[in-house]
Amino acid sequence: MIRTLRIQGYKSFSAASPVIVEFEDKPALLLYGMNGAGKSAIGQIIDRNGNQREPVPGCTLEVSPGGPFSFLVYNEEFVQRTFGNSAGMPGIFTLGEQNTADLREKEAAESELSELSGRHTELSDRKATREQELDRLSDQMHELAWKSYRAHDDGPFDRFLVGFGKSKPKFFQQLQRVTLDDDDLVEELDALKQRLSDIENDESGVKSKVSANGLEVFARVEADSIWSKTISGSTDSRLSGLVTERKNIHWVKQGRSFLKDATCPFCQVRVADDFEAELVRLLDTSYEQDVAVVEERERQYRVAQDALGEEWTRIRLEPFANESPLLNAAYDRLTAVLQANRLLMRTKLEAPRDPIRLTSTDAEVEALRLAIQQVNQRIAEFNGRISDRVAVEEEVRAGFWKRLKSDNKDALTLFEDAKRGIAEAIQELDTEMSTLTERERLLRARVRDLAARSVGTLAAVEAINARLAHMGVSGFEIVKHTDKDNLYRLARPGVGIGEYASLSEGEKTLISFLYFVELVSGSAAPDTSTPLSRKIVVVDDPISSLSHNYVYDIATLIARELVRPGGGGARQVVVLTHSLFFYHELLKHLKDKHVDLRRVVKSSHSQVVPMGRKDILSDYAAYWQILKDARRNLAHVVAVPNAMRCIFEHFFAFTERREEFRLALEQLEGDDHRFTPLARYLNRESHADGINLTDFGEYDLDYFMSKFEAVFNNTGYPDHFGRWMNSD
């Protein structure tokens, strides 16, 4: 393998000091660089110096022991050599001899292949029908489930529907992924909505529990025996008979306080001299004590009821309490009984002699306490929720999807049953087709083995055509020119032999690269052969004129056929490319232990620098890399304005801020007329028209960068500039 590559004085590489590239001992080397950086020069040096074909002066290759090595380089010179005229291209020879028995076996295998192909087509059509049936069923289910999406895409749960991009299949797939066991508790949407509301209110804080104290007073007063006692005056007084007969001792007691100067306060007649003494004997101490007890119990009851009313006013300030129908009903029932008892107590006070029976409030008090307990439970749950808003939102998210899954459960079950039946039918077809495919593979392999025994180009022709068909190219194929020479020709279905000139640039690139792959695997002449382990392969931008559809295939071919990470590949494979797409496709196939990464950069002269796997992830990053390279003197300042223009076009198109971009340029022009030509250039977009305005004076990197940063500052994106320019 190549150990060291020394480049000096060739094309864009400096003549004053050499660039020395030390190769790591890995199967593959990827060299990435922008167009014009000097990549192709590296491939040309390896080709000319390795094959001793007009070696480049001042440039040398140092290879490891184990040679001699064969250097195969795919570049523009190779394409010109192999497709230099319309007659065809040199063949790739294989050795062998075909006898009559081989020919009969080959014909029988080809006949069976034709029959298998027909059967395979029939099975494919049946599979396509079942797949279409599944697609129709899926579409119906998507529409049905989408109603759930539409019901909530503009409401409190819309945050849980972000990320589907109005995609019905994605929403349906999410529903399918939700697990819902039979014993799962599925919350109602109103409850979930309330939980969200609790944590969304920025003013929400921890709630205090509500309480009603002193309720035990009611039971204690109601149970007092004083209410059923007949309270009457003493019988020792001569007034007792009349008072007892009239039942008006309470009236006498009240009038006693108005008796002045032995004159009746009601009739204004002077009473007997012993009247006051008799009145004292009538209203003796026991009577006064009993009445005092009644008055005290009535006061206690009244105070407790008033205290309950005050606490109820505070309780009602709590929304959970105010919303509780159970609590409100319990309070109303309790206050009704209390009010009725108060009326009876006032009757007892007015007529102590008459017994009364108070209604017990035990049941109503217990009901009130239970209702308060339920409200406090809600408060405790609320406090728990707002203590961890993130966790609650995740719980609500999970509950919301379980609710949707539950609402669509029957339809999903029917769909899964139908899908399972169709899938089983498709699996049976796949199994049969797999058997056919394996048989076809064996037959084709046998046909290729038999065909390869002939001296000529047949094996290579079939291999190239097979690769074209595998890549979906059906508009042309390659055939042998004659049975006597080693040339290919172009053939188009239904047209016949075609001309080389009818190929597009992409088709030429595709055929030439497939030919190159066969050349690496085989030999360019029937009498020479070099093991793959002693071949050093260089591939210079094989996808420059290809559509993205073939980039995957070319990257796969290089990895699997040339590098072969599992072993058995070329001794060394060097790939040079300007395409990040192609670069990343190659990296998908190659692990770090298989590939060495470098970057070719150019300022005044070309250089080769180390590179990490994720140093450049996109074209947008590549434009920023040009600016960073220019600041480090690794890229020429001439490339800076175009990189700036491409960055602005990508960024302000993506952010939909083109108008702010235009206004920022106008403001900077107004402040600095020197900036006007550069502003015109930056605002034209990379594909505006064919006119390229570059007359904006000398290339001053510091000036360019200051204006570039000013545009981001004036449009409100200074952080974006800083993040990209300061990243490693």
C-alpha cells in the first residue's frame, strides 16, 4: 500500500515546499475537498508515478513491502482511454474452455430461468394485489383515526399532536404503538384537561386545606337534659297558685326588673307590702339556675353556629369547595336543622316550663365532615401535581394517548385482525418467491460460470448488464461488438445497436465506472492476472454527473466490491470527492477502523489536512467551513464572497426572513457606500441569472467578514453567526 505521498510543484501544490501525506494502515482513504482544491492532482500523481506513465517530477510514492502493486485509477483520463471512440471499449478477459455438454447445460438452465421468471411475475402480481388491499384498508383506518386528531388539534391537548406534520399514517402508527391493557384505568378527557389546567396557571400555588372547627358543640348542647325539663317557680310563695294557673312565670320573671317603689310596672297600682318578698320566694335559686343553663346553652349554640358561618365564608373562597355539590348540600342541610333548633331554644327561653325536643345534627355534621374530607383530598392531589409540572404533563400525555387508543380500540382490533390475515398471505407468497429467487440465483450463477469458461468478454458484459439492471437502468445494455475482437457496443431495447454519442454524460460515467469495477476484479488482458490483494485503487469523483439515485449504488459498490471491510478487498482504496452526500454514504458502509479521513484545502496553494467523521455534515456546513478556512489561511479569499452569498441564501430562505435580509443590506449600504457592490452581489442569490457581479474592489477578508457578521447582527441572529464561526 502507499505509505507516503510527496507532492511538490504540481498544479495547485506549492513548488517552494512539499506537501507530505502519511497514509494510515487502513483499507480506505477518503479525501474530501471543494472543486478546485487539488484532489484530481493527487489521483493523477498516483496514476502516473505508480504506473510509471510519465511520472510527475518532484512527486514520489513510497509503498509498503508486499508488492509489486498494480495501480488502478478511475479519473477523467481513464474514461477517455476506455471511451475514446464510438467503436467500443477494451474487454475484460476470463480464461476457460466451453464444451458441448456445458452449452447444453447452459441452454437448459436459461430455459428453466425463463419459466421461473414467469412464475415469479405471477406471484409478484398476486402479492401486489394483496398489498394494494392492505393499502386501501390502511387508508380507511387512517381516515377513521384522523377524526380523533381533528377533534384535538386545536385545543388543550394540541401540544401532544405536534410532530405529525398533518401525516395521517404517522398519527395512526403512534396510536398503534400505545399500549393499553384491559385493566388499565383510562381517564376521561375532562379530568385530563383539569390536570393540565392546574399546572398551566402560572399563579397557581400550594393550596391550604379547608376545615370546620367546633362542630362538636352542636351535639353536646342538643344532648343536654335541660331542654326536656319543666322549669317552674317555688310552691312556697302565695303567688305560686296563680302563676301556675296562668302559666306565665316567664312573664313575671321578665317584669320583675321593672318593679320600682312597690308600684306595679304594668298597672301603676301600689302592690302589697309583702309582694316583693313573695316574688323572691316564687323565683327561687333553682329556677334561676335552670333558666341560666338554658340561656347559656342557647348562647353556646348560637356562637357555634355563627362561627360555622364565618368559616363557611372562608371555605367558599376555595374553588374546589365552591365547586363541590356534596359540600354545599351538606352545609345547607346542617344550617337548616340548626335554625330549627334555634327557634325551639327561643321558645324554651320564653316559656321555661314547657319541655322541648331538639333535632340531633349528628348525621348532618358527619356529612359535612366527609364532604370537607373529599375537598381536602382534591387539594392534596392538586398540590402533588403542581409540585412536579413536567411529570404531570407526561402523565397527562400518556393518559391522553391511552384515551385516544381506547376510543379507537374496536377499529384498531378489526384492522389488526384483517392486517394479520393479509400479512400471512403475503408471507406465503414471499416464501415461495424466495425459493424461486434462490433457484434463479443458483441458475444464473451456473450460467455465468459456464459462460466464463469462454475466452472473451462475455462474463464482463453480463456482469455490467446485471449491475445496470440491478440499479434500475433499462434504457440500454452492453453487447459484444463481434465474436473476434474484444470490444463492447451499446444496444437499446427495440432500437438495436446504438452509437456511443447517444449516451448522456451520466450514462457514460455509469458504464465507465462499472467497467472499472470489473477491471479491478478481473484483468485487462487474457494473459495477465494480479491478485486483488496487490491492487491499489484510486477513484476520483465517480458521481459528478450522476443523479442522486445512483450515489447509493456507487458508494455500495466501492465499499462491498473494492474495499470489502470484511476482508478480501483491494490492498488500498483511495476515494476523492467534492460531494458531501457521496462522502457520507461511503461512511455509512465503513467503520473508523477501515477508513482514514483527510480534507484537501486551498488558499494560495493546496494542502492536505486531517478530518473527523463529523467535521462537515452538510453543504451548509461546507460553506461555513470555507470562511473558517479562509480565516486560518487554508482557503483563498476569492472563495469567500460566494460562500457568504450561499450561506445567506440558505439561511434566510429557510427562516423565511428574506425581507429582513434585504433591509439589513440596504441599511449597511446607507452607512457605507463602499459596501454597495458587495451588497448587490450578496443579494442576487446563487442562481439569480447568468450575470456574475464581482466588481466590488480588492478582496479584503477582514472587511468581508465584518460586513458578513453585521448582516446577522442587524437581522437579529448574532448567536447563529457566533455558533457557526466559533465551532471547531
